[in-house]
Amino acid sequence: MVNCEEDETLQHLLMDCYRAEEVWSHRSLRKKKKEPAPSRARTGSRRSLKRAGSLRGKYSTRFSDKTELLIIGTRSTLNKTGPISLTIENSTITPSPLARNLGVILDPTLSFDPHVSSIIKISYFHLRRIAKIKHYLPPRAAESLIHAFITSRLDYCNALLTGISSHSLHRLQMVQNSAARLLTHTRTREHITPVLRSLHWLPIKQRIIFKTLLLTYKALHHLAPPYLSDLLIPYNPPRALRSSSTLSLTVPPSRLKTFGNRAFSRSAPRLWNSLPQSVRHSPTLSTFKTQLKTYLFSQAFNLPYPPTH
């Protein structure tokens, strides 16, 4: 994958995929390799070398067939880029219009429009199937099905959707609205906001923010991989100020809004600094989740925070 612009979000979140692929290939080669008998050490060594050579060609061919080249950049940068190809083990790889990694569909401009379209298509398919059997299910079972087949897809890797277009957000929100109408028997002409509020469902935009801030809290408290923690820089003023005790983060400058502002190293500190201090100082992860959802819920539905009882 060739990245024309610096984007720490995908660079670090997708690193585990490549590590897993290396571990898988290494384990596969170990399973195929047999230990030579002590009495036939030389013969076994020669056979192992021949077998390793054949396996190398076999696995290189297998992985070259699955290798995808994706050029990532702005539209103007991609228009200026000439034809690019890679040659690996006598196999020529040309750029692909889309690439799938861990179930996420990547496009050259990182708009995630194809990924959003895929989520919507699969979600509506399952909504139609749930609607056919909903009359035979108790409310709790129907809600469990919706969370299992719809909500889980809306929340999967949604931190990567930070900064996507409002049109894509609206399309995803329509899926959640349809699920809420199906669950509560709400007609299309009725407003959906009171329904979402009664179900205590966070809208799509707040769900993306929730996932990003959850990763931020884990990274700050050493509950996340080091490559995420290294992207967050605590704010240390040159002299003692009140802000030095608020657990603020430094927001690095960015050159491009379409890429730089969406990177985890910039979007996470910006969202984190906007949180109330009571949420940032949560002692445990479970407490942080509860307070964060309460805060985002109040922001989504214009409710007072902290809530008054």
C-alpha cells in the first residue's frame, strides 16, 4: 500500500493486520517442515532445503495473488500521479480502485463511501429479514437481533469514519433510524429523535466520537497498543497554569484538512480537550464509558449536563 499523504490513523490501526499475516505465514511454514531423523541428518537437510524452496515459490505465488496495491492521496495528487506498478516474484501488481483490510473497504481518497455503501446494503438486507419474523419475537429478542446484525456493523471500526462527509453520516443515520422504527413500530411520518432518545441510542456521529475517545482513554492509561499511545502528547505549558492539571493533550498542526485533521493524532486530542474535566478524570474504564455516553447523549439531544435528578 502506497500512501501519498501522511495519515497515522490507517498506518497504525492496520498494522496488526500485516503482523497477523506474517505470523500466519510463519506458522504455516513451520507446520509443513518436518524434523529430519538423527540417522539421516544430511539427507533430511537436503530434502528440507528442496522443500523450503518449493514452499517459498508456493507461498509467494499465493500471497502475490492476494496482494493489492492502493494509491492513497487527495484527488489533485492522484491526478498528477502517473502509472505505477510493482513487480514481486515475477508478478506485476497494478493499483486497485478499492482494497479490503479487516473487513474495511479502503478507497484512494479515504472517503469511505464504498465502505459506507457496503454497510448500508448489508444492514437493510438484515432489517428486511428481521421484519419478517419480528411478529413472532418478544421485544427483547427483536432488540438483540437488531444489535447483533445492525448495530454491530454500524460500530465496527467506526473510529476510521472520523471526518467523513455529512452525506455519508446521513446515510448511516438513516439505517439506525430504520432499525429504531422497526423495533418501536414507529411510522415514517413521525419524528425519529424522540424514539432514539427513548431507546437511549447514541446517533451515528456520537457513536464515532465515542469510539475515538474510548481509544484515547485506553491509550492514555496504557490499555492500548504502544503505537497508539505514542501518537498522544500531553500538554505541558512552559509555566504552571491551571490547564496543566486538566489532562489536556497537544493538538499537532496539520497541513491538509482532508487527511491531517482526520488522523488519530489530531482528532483524538481535539475531541479529548472538549470533554468536561469530570469525564477526563474518570478513575476506571467502566466509569469513563458511563460518563462519556451520558455526556454525548446530552449533547446529541440538547439535554443538560451533568443531568439533574
